[in-house]
Amino acid sequence: MAALNQRLGLTRYEADEYYKRALEAYRKGNFDAAIDAMNYAIELLPTKAEY
């Protein structure tokens, strides 16, 4: 299933969504939520250096 998600780009899309959530939570000062969202983005797409 992971290969199918990668081919369709679903994992990348989901990871980007969590990355955006992390940035928004950070801007609002909600650091725990930002860390959780960022950790999940990294878990989904560990090869993206930006995360």
C-alpha cells in the first residue's frame, strides 16, 4: 500500500498538510500541537529535508 500511496503522491500531500498545520500552530504559539504535526509530517515523508 505504501508504494501505491507514493505513486499517487497521497503521502506527500498529507505530509504537506501536516507541515502547514504545524506552521500555523507555531504562529499561534501552540508549540505542542506544532511539534506533533511536524513529527507526523516527518513520519509520513522522512526524506523531505524541509521538515
